[in-house]
Amino acid sequence: MSEKIDACCADERQDSTCCAEGAKTLVLACAGGSNVGQVANNVMLGVDRQGYGNAYCLAGVGAALSGFIESAKAGRTILIDGCPVACGKKAFEKYGIEPAKYFVVTELGITKNHDFSQLEQETQAAMDSIVSKL
């Protein structure tokens, strides 16, 4: 079972020390409009289900919500981008967050496109590769 995130970690009003004690592993992923964005998001959910960390909201970091930023800074983060555009990585860099582990789905041999008919197979391939590196 994956560790649970304290309610204060997602609360924008919390102070910066909310999650500092007993830092959590947070898994954040691209959920872009291509197959690899969806694969990244699916892998985040799979990593959560397998207990490697807790799925967390990359959009909250990108939207400059302080609670999300502070939680990502305080926790151990696994960041999964879909492609070399690296939206997640750029959001992290904007706030000085360094992920403990960083993956790009296209670097795992999956070609970016708008064909969603192979998501299950592409997700499994990416999942296998990423979990082997955690």
C-alpha cells in the first residue's frame, strides 16, 4: 500500500514546513494531448498502485499553487514527462525543484503521436522500464 499524503500537503494555505517532516515520495506526470502524455499519466497511476509513491498534481505546481510547490520541494519526487518538450521539468525548474528520478517516455522507445489505440501496450512498456529504475 502506498504511503498517504497528509491533507495539509495539498492545502495551498499550509505553511512551508507542512510536509518537511517524514517527506513523501510524490509521482508527478505529464498528461498532455499525445499518446506519450497519456502514457506518462498512466504510468504515474501504475507507480502509485504498486506502492512506489503517491500520484500528485503537476498542474498544481505549474499553476503556482504554493502548497503543491512546497510539497514537491519537501518530498522525494519522481517526474515523468511524455516528450522532450519537458513541460514538467520546466515547471520544476521554475520553482527550483529537483526530481529524485526523471523519465521521458519518448526516451523509452515510444514514438510521440496522436494514436491512442496502443496506449495499453505503450503504458506497459514504459511502466516496465521505469519501475526497473526505481
